[in-house]
Amino acid sequence: MRRNRTFAIAAWVAFTAAVGTTLAALILTAVAISGLSGRTALSNQINLVPGTDLVQVTYQPSWEVGAYIDVCPRIDINVDPATLDCEYINFRHREERMEGNVVIPDDVRAAGVLLEGRMYFEADPGWNPLIASLYGMTVLSLLIVAFLLMQLWLLLRAASQGDPFTDRVVRRLRIIGTTLVAWEVAEPFLWLFLSPKAWDYGLTTRSDVHGLELGSMEPGLQLTPILFGILLLLLAEVFKRGVRLEHEQRLTV
């Protein structure tokens, strides 16, 4: 049976990505164990070739943060912004219009700003439950990705042999789809026990940024991966039907 070169190349790309992801997970695990046991610093940048910058793995524990800022309806240039509970932001369409000391907004006025990003953590060497949780979930996520890539490699390798309608392809599609759905359902449950809130960490700020707070303590379900996993399960049933039809055709020849 003639091999499909495109599927074969894609299979090796998936295999290489799976090996690289697994290696990154193992490196992070080694760094976390060494740092949390107090042997070495919890490094944010790991050089795989010591003394050089040729191959690096960069990771720093982090968590989502957000801030909502109210925008002042009128901008009085004589008032010190530090004394206000809103921010001076002028969304200009044309040149600024002034009425005395007050800046008059144009047809569209900024009413508020939602800032989102990540807060990065550092910690001294030694045991820390929050840092351990963040490292652990990152390693687990990488291993899940590596597992999916390995399944994709096996699927593409089977398809490259010239016939995509085989029981092996159906099995790989089912495994990938089930894993996607199961992980997206399990991840929020795991964060119930591993998030900053679970370890009694909160956030206190003293700055001009209003309302800065940690992101959701227990991230909710992500519908896109779940729907994609369900789609793969449906596709597996389609391929299963194709396998049956091909078997029936062979029996009638």
C-alpha cells in the first residue's frame, strides 16, 4: 500500500513536538524539585547547555490579574489626577476642544478601561505550596499536550499508510476527543485545591490603579476545547462508519 508523504511528514512533525513538550515537562519538574527542596534557586530561565544561551527554557509561575479603571467624564487640567478616583483619558477623534480649563470629549467618550495580564511570582528556595501547585499544573498541562501530540502522531502515521479508514484512526480520534473533554472538565476542579485562594493568598495594592485583583480563582470551563473534543468524537463515528463500509465492500468483491 502506497504511503502518503504529506501525512508522513506531518506525523514526524507531531512526533518531534511531542518529544520537545515532554522534555520541557521533565526539565520543569527537575527545576521545581531542586528549588522546592532548597537545593538550588527556583530559576526562571534554564540553560540546557551550561554557560551558553543556545538552548533555553523559560518559565515563571504566574496568575491572571485584572483591573477596572473608571474614566473621568470631564478633564479639568487644573485638578491633580492623584486626588481623583477616576483616570484622565481622552479618546480624541479630532483636535481637543477646551472650555476654559476643561477638556471636552468628542462624539465618543471613554467610560472605563479593563486591564488584564499576568502577575509573575518569585520565591526563595525551599518548600512553598503555591509555587509547587503552579509548577505542578504547568507540568501536568505539558504532559497532556505531549500525550495528545503522541496520539496525533500515531493517527497521522496510520493515515500515511494509504488508508485513513482503519480501526487505529478511529481509536486515536476517540482518545484525543475524550482527553480534550476530560481535561477541560477536570482542570477547574483541580484549581479548587491548587489556586492562590486555596492556599489563603490574596492581593493588597497601594497604587493609582483602581480595582486591581487576582483573576478567577477557579478558571471556568473553556467551551472551545470541549466542543472541538466532541467534534472529534463525532468524526470518529463517521470514520467508524467508513471502516464498516470498506469492510463490507471487501467482502462483496
